[in-house]
Amino acid sequence: MALLLKSATSKAVVRGNRQVTRAAIEWYGPDRPKFLGPFSEGVTPEYLNGEFAGDYGWDTAGLSADPQTFARYREIEVIHARWAMLGALGCITPELLAKNGVPFGEAVWFKAGAQIFQDGGLNYLGNDSLIHAQSILATLAVQVLLMGAAESYRANGGAPGGFGEDLDSLYPGGPFDPLGLADDPDTLAELQVKEIKNGRLAMFSMFGFFVQAIVTGQGPIANLDAHLADPAGNNAWNY
């Protein structure tokens, strides 16, 4: 019996000439994992049917009962998840590099930006040969230009000259997928699940970084080191 179970769970489903991974199947549809596990029967709303990645059937407030509202919330969540993953990486990387000998003027994420107001400006990764920012107005203008163009493209479904037309606003693929990760629909379905799960974790992480910064005045790596050095003396219950 154990061998049969092992064989059944380790084998990939074959569809045509493609291999469909288990992860692309088990996270969608009515048999997907749900927020209350085996006790989810009768409490999962009908409009959450497992069609989209990350659907655990949890909407106790009915916020997504309207299809248009659901589509808008889904888009907002994915965009915030992507920013949170980039933000979390940006918060911890300078501290990790500084801890391992890379020179930084200021490695803590909520203090680093203020270096642009100092004499000499802000050097990316502490190296003035990479990006040397000296003007907050120029930095703001570049950010508004780039972000405005990206958001205009996403909202309008394309760019001037027909670039990117008829592409999905959340998962465009095509020229935005040079590695071809989304060429296979089953692989794309699995990657969408991984993205939203990691993105939700990153959003919680960013919230934790904010709270830590306010309470301790330190970065996440410094807080982690302090906790590992004295778990009983440095934790959330001591503040």
C-alpha cells in the first residue's frame, strides 16, 4: 500500500506530450487546499472555485462576491506582492552585504535614503561608479517618469505603437518573458501559485520590518542577530 501511494504521488501527470507537475494540479479546482483544511466544507463561498492562483476559499467578509471587485482586488494583491518581494530583498541585502565586509555609508533600509542629502550624495551599493545620486528632484523625476509609463501601459493594455497589445495585464509574457517561463501553461500555473504565496509572505515581512524599525530603531538583520544571541531577552514580548 505504501509503495502504491508513493508511486501515485511521485508520478507526474502526462497531458499530450507535456508533463504536468503535481503542483500545477493540486493548487487549483475544488480539491485544492482550503483555509480550514478538512473543515472547509460549507464555509467556502461558491465564487471562490479555485480558478485562480492562491485561492484558499477564504472571504468571510464577502469582499470579492462581485466579479469586478474580485478582479480589481486580485490585480491589486499581485502588484503589491511583487513590490513587497522587491522591497523585502532590498531591505535585507544591504545589511547582509555590510555584515560581510561590503562598505556602505548606511546599510539600514529606512536610513539609507537620507544619504542623498549629504555632501557627495548617495552611492548605490556604496560604489560611486555604479549609481551616484545627488539630486532628490532628479531621482523623483526619473521615478515618476518610469513608474508613470509602466502604470499607463498596465492600465491601458498597451503602449504607443501597439507594443504589448492584447497581452494579459498581470501576466503579459511575450517580450516581458525573455526566458520563456510562461510558454507552457501548466508551468505558468505553478509559477503563479509560487509567486502569490511568496508575495503574501513578503507583504507580512515588510509589515514586520516597519514595526521593527519603529519599535527598535534597527534593521531586520540587526534584530535577527539580537534575537539569535538572546532569544529570551530579545523578542516581540519584551516591547
